[in-house]
Amino acid sequence: MKKLLLLFTITISYLAGFAQIQTQANIALFSLNPSYYNPAFAGLSESNLNLAIISRKDWVSYKNLSGTNPWSSLATLDKRFDDKKLGVSANLSNVLVDQYNIADIQVNGAYHLPLGGEKKLSFGIKLGVANFAGTRPSLQDAGDETFTKPFEGGNPNRIVTLIPKFGFGMVYKTENFFAGISLPDLYTYDKQSVLYPKRGGFNSFTNRNITGNVGYKLNLNEDYYLQPLALIRYVPGNETKTDLSMNIGKNESYWGGVIYSHKTSMSAMVGFVLNGRMKLNYAFNYFTAISVTSHEVGLFWDLEDAL
């Protein structure tokens, strides 16, 4: 098994040289939607069927030049088929920044290989498509012919394109521990070269990427637990984005925690269980570099017994 894990890690590291990543939603409550970052998490939730919805408003204490503050939303529907050792999930995200908007939909499928007891090794693949829309003023870059050349037909200042995507990943999971690694966007295709110009443009939003996440739930006693989590996105040639979270809570009742994003921001988070099936979560984010704040609300709904 160690040889299999090593081979898979080496393969992902090699293929990352060819992988491109679409802009992802900037989420502090990333533990609610793990299949968004790694398709192998499809069906690994505690419930057989659940829905998670997150909405985030960035920079609420600052009004940018366009008058539109960054906004992200993410929804995940997750289903597990225990008899077939399979899991499926669907992710729908929307990112709005300045004068461009990216709507992304992806479907994940995973196979859960039993390793004895509560241990599983999950392999997952992702198929998706992103719809990119923007206006020329926000896309122009001095000296970049890609954005100064008129597009055929329609409004010359409006750019809309569909971008098919493919990715895969793996997760090792026990009762209280998990670790995963993935290429969430192993392949993307932009037929108009809107997102991949030869120079300038949106290169800062479309970088090579490997995503890793790990977490452990330490039961302090029968009621309370401590849970450290980490989400790491490695971008060759750019700075790695690392989110470190520490949560403490009471089972089936409430939780609280903090998250540190390396050189970017800090967040405080709380969550409550409603009616035994729904979890309401909130995160307050402070960007340390530019002294602005963000608000994030998340809802996790266990639908296993509700339908």
C-alpha cells in the first residue's frame, strides 16, 4: 500500500506541470465542501446524502473602484452508495470579482476501496465546465494582443466562453483521520485563449496547482473534540496557499475555531446544530495585508432521513 501511495504522489507531481486551474471560490469553511477541492471525497461524508451551501462577501469594509465587492458562492450535493462502494457529488460555484464572473459546475465520482475496519482508500475523478464572462476594460493588458484584437460577432467589449475541465484525486480515510491529494483541474481547454494569453491578462488566476488536505478529530471525552485541519494548494512557480484551521466543539451541538491563511488573512468561525440535521456556520475574515473584512455563511443539511 505504501508503494501505491508513493507512485500516485509521484504521478500527480509530474502531471502538475501540465495542469491549469480555474479561479476557485475563496472559502474559509472549506471543510463543508471537500469534494470541491478533491473529487475523491465524494460520498465520504458521515451521512449518505447531504447538501452544503456557502456564501461569502469579501472586502465589506472597502469599496473598490468598480463598486462591486468580490462575492463567492458554493453548493455541494453529496451521495454515497454503500452497497456499491461508490460516491457521487455535484459542485456548483460562482465567483464574482470586479467586472468578470466565473460560474463553475462539476460532477465527481469516487470508488471507496475498503482496507479493513473504518479504513478506506478513495479514488475520484471530476468532469466539469466553467463559464467565463467579462468585459474588455477589466481584461485589457498593455502590450497583450490577445485582449486588443476584436472578437468576431457580438459586443466587442464582452467576452463569454465555456471551458471544459477534468481532474482526479485520492483520499485515505479512517474513523478520525483523513489525508488527500489531487489535481482538481488536470485538464482545461479554453478555445478562445481568454484565460491563457501568451503574456499578461489572467495568468495570475490560472496557475498550475496541486491540492492537499488533511484533518484529524481528537476526542477529548465523550462529548468534546478538537479538530485540526489544513488545506494546501501548491502552485509551481508561485507562492503556495496554506490554510490552517483549529476547531473545538461539542458533538451534535456547537463548535468554534480559528483559521490562518499564510500571509493573507485570519478568520474566526462558529457553528451550531439545528434540529439534529442542519448545521449553521459563520466565519469572520480579516485580511491582514490590506485591513479589510469579509463575512461567510454556510449551511450543512443532512438529508439522509429527510427524504
